[in-house]
Amino acid sequence: MPKRKSSSKPPLAALGWIALAALALMAIGQTYRYATSDAGKLALARTLGLGDPAEVTRLVGTTLRGTLRHAGIPSENMAEEVVAGRKPAIVWRIRIPSEASFIQLNHAIEHDLEAHGGAVLRGREGWTDDGTPELRLVVGLPNRATHELEILRGADGPGPSAEEPARLALVLFGFGEDAAQADSFFATPGSFAVAVLAGERGSSGTFRSAHHHERELVLHLPLEPLNYPQVNPGPGTLLVTMKPGKVASEVAHDLGQAGAVAAVANHLGSLATQDMTLMRAVFRELKKRDLTFLHVSPVAGSVCRSLASDMGVGYAEPDVVVDTETRARDRTALDRRWKKILEQARARRRLVVWMRATPLTRAWLPGALTPRKLEGVSMTPLSAVLKVTAP
């Protein structure tokens, strides 16, 4: 009797289980994609209280920026500050035209936030001391305030009043390893602070020289960039693979070597500033010493602003970075750029300028910083500009 051939087709039950498994995998994938999306992160934070507070703050801020942009408010009409010790610590000062409607803007903000899982928590309308109409909103999640908005209608701009002189703080960077050359630069007449890179062979001597010439000092902290080590900030770079204790130890060592500093700034760091664990370790050391993090050229995915807000660490960004013009053959481009910077300082009343130190810069500085050339703009210490008093 011939043997029956075994059937090559799987039983119907097996096919059903395969189909169910495929559907389950698809559901898991879709759930994961949603949970890791911006909308999903805010939904989890809102309903379950999950998620990193700094990431939640960043996501709410992204929604706010989109709303204000769609409302036609240009970026130059918005000033953002992180005020240590204030809840919420991120304060946005926004000016709108005198004919603009508080009600319409409030509705737009409320609508967009609710669509993304956020909310307007409270608000009030009133006037400033000088009679400017003002709308104050506190926004975030129902159980977590992330931003305070101070919206001024018809005002010249947020910040110091027009009666105060325009203030400009200049920070020079890029002195390299040659401590003797840096010393002669620090002796150049004019009011400016200096950023000195930690970990370089001549860093200790350069730190001492800055203090000797009574220059305000910014510790330039080397942080891991993308494409490291092809792009290398130098010795002592803080890497995302380091344990938090190692990062904290390195930062404490660099601060100890630098002595008194006005602020700490990143040197490169396009990868490190996107890493929550590394930057949290850095900010813990800054918080111990009540130091501001001066974030130079932040990348889009940076966690620093929201993390500083969550941890109560001072945070600021240079308003202007001057680099290319300082490498030119003559001072024409630098003079032209400086004229625009002074105009910007007079319009905004307070400005932080980050400028590369080159031989051209050194020759140009004494003449550029004279009262006649400044035309009413007051050169001021960096610490005075960074210091923000909460209202």
C-alpha cells in the first residue's frame, strides 16, 4: 500500500496564530512609534506623569514657538530667559503690535497646546508699571507648569527700559595653547571677558593671566561633537560614554583649575548637548556653584535649555557670534559687522557678543571700543548682563 504524501500546507489554526502574531507585532510597533513621538511623549506625561521633565519642557516650547510663528510674531520680538529659583523657570517675554488682540493670541496658544497635550494653566491681563498692556500666561501640562509668557502689547521690546543705556558684553574666545600670546591679548585696552579652553597644555597659565589682568573669565568646556574623534575639541573632552561620576569629577577639576569664573560655555558639543545624562552631570556641578551655562550655537536637538530650567541652573545664549569677519585680511568686514551689532544693541538694550580672538581682532579692539565709536552703547561686564532678577 503506497504511503500518503504529507501535506505541505499548514493547518488553518497555525495560519490564524501567525496572522494574530503579525497583527500583535504591528500593534506593538505602532504603539512604540507613538510613545516615542512628540505627541506620544506629551500624552504619557499628561495622563500617567511619565517622561523626563526637561524633555516635556522642550516639547511644550516647540509647540509654543510654532504657535507664535503662525501668529506672525517674528523671533526678534521674543526674548527667552531661564531664571534660577523661579517656577516655572523659563520666561518668555513677547511683544506684539498695539493693534493685536490678546484674546485671539490667547485662544491660538490654548488651542495648539490642547491639540498637543498641553494646556494654559492660568492667566491674567493687566498693565506694567509704565502703563503697557500686558498678558501673563503660565502654560505646560495640567500637573506641571513649564513656561511663563509675558506678552506686552505696543511695547518697544522686552527687557530693560528705553531710559537705560544699551548694554553690550563682549566675550573673546580661541586663544589656543600659547599662554604668553594670550597674556598680551588680555592686556589690550577695552572692556571684554575671555573664554579659556580647559584641558589645553597652557590652560593653567592662561587662567592665571586672565585673573592677573582682571578679565572676567568663562570656562570653555570641551564637549563631544558629532563625528568624534575626527572632530576633536581637544584634551579632556567630556564624552557621552563617560559615567556621570566621571563627568562631574572632570568638571569640578576644570573649575578648580580655572578659579573664579563668570560662566561656563560649551566648546563644540553637538552630540554631548543632546545627551541628558551627561548634561545633567555637568549642570549639577554648575548648580553647586551658582554658575550660568552659556550655550554657544546650540543644535536643534539640544536638551540644555529645558534641563537647565528643570534643575534650576542659569542658562543663556550669546546673541551674536562673530567668527568669519575676524579671519579676514583687513578690518572692513569686521567694522561693518560691528556697526550692525551696535544697532542691534541699541534696539534690544542688552546684548552678549561672542567673538573669535585673532591678530586682526587684537589690532581692531582698542579703536572699536572707544566711547566715540560705541555711539552711546555701554560696554558692561558679562556677569552684569547674565544676572537676571526675578520679578
